[in-house]
Amino acid sequence: MESNVLLWIGYAASGVIALSMTMNSIVKFRWINLVGASTFATYGFLISAFPVMALNGFIVAVDIYYLIRIYTKTHLFDTLEVRGDNKYLLKFLDYHKDEIKKFFPDFVYKPEMNTISFFVLRNMAVAGIFLVHREDENILKVGLDYVVPEYRDYKNGKYVYHRLKSIFIKENYQKVIAKGGTSKHIKYLKKLGFKENNEGLFVKELL
């Protein structure tokens, strides 16, 4: 194989591994790091640098091990309902305000509007926050559905919208509506079964 091609394989592997180091999400880090390490192992094999191949082969095995754990581990979900003036809630919103603005650029916290305010817990760690208010007699409108970077794998949303569905219905809510915001958030909503209506809002029927 030509030396220029080998050189570019090495550069590509280095770039992918460097990219993985910028990921906040543990899942994204593991997947991207796996690709980078696999490429580096191949590069080591092609240039007969067997220590490089062995080291990156080991990293591949470690990434695969942790990805299997991530996807097979049973997460214990729970919710912690809080008042609008809860001090931890206010500190949480302030700490994550820059990240929140990326996904909810129009979000302004108005505690008096919230019909439901709770933290989503995974194995007793705070994974996200969910703020909604009664838009109409039987409609909930999402003000904020924010998940911290480490837990952005859709499991929070699935828990909120699927496992708590019966609770929402019991309170006579028939649908949940949300603004699209950014392209990433729109993708998230569609993944959870929301459909865009004629007004540009995303709607999820509960019944």
C-alpha cells in the first residue's frame, strides 16, 4: 500500500480519536472512540507497528465492553416533583443555562406557569428536568424537557412520555404539545412519537 495512503489512514484515526475526546455524552464518546481505535489498530497492522495495533485493539475491546454494559444495564428511573421556587431547581437551571439555550432558545423560566415540575432521576442521579403547564383543559405544553449531556440517549424521554402516560391520562390530559426549537430537538421529539401540526407545533396524543 502506498505510503501516502497509510499516512492519511493514520491522520484519520488520530482525528477521530481527538473528536471522541470532545464528546460530553459517554455513549457518543465510546462509539466514536471505538471507530478511531479500530482505524488505528488497522493502521498499526498495515505498517507492521504491532505495539500500536495491540494497544488500540485493547481499546476497541474496552469500548465494546462498556457499550454492551451501557445498552444492557437496567436503569432505575424515578421522578422527584418540586415546587417552582425550589432552590436546587433554580440552581440547576442557572448552572445549565447556556446548554438549555442551545436547545430551547426561547425558554424563560416562569415558575408560576408550571403545572408539573420534576427532575428525572436515573439510579438516583439527576439526569434531566421536565417542566410543563396546562395549555388548555386537557392539553399539556412542554416548557422545558432538558437532559444533561451524559444521559442523552432517549431513555429519559421514553420514560417521561411512555411510563408516565397513565398518570397524565388520569389527570385528564389528552395530548402533550411542544415547540420544535432546534433541529436536534425536533429529531428528539419525532423519535418520541410527536408529529408536527399545521401551526408548527409538535403534538403527542396520549389516548
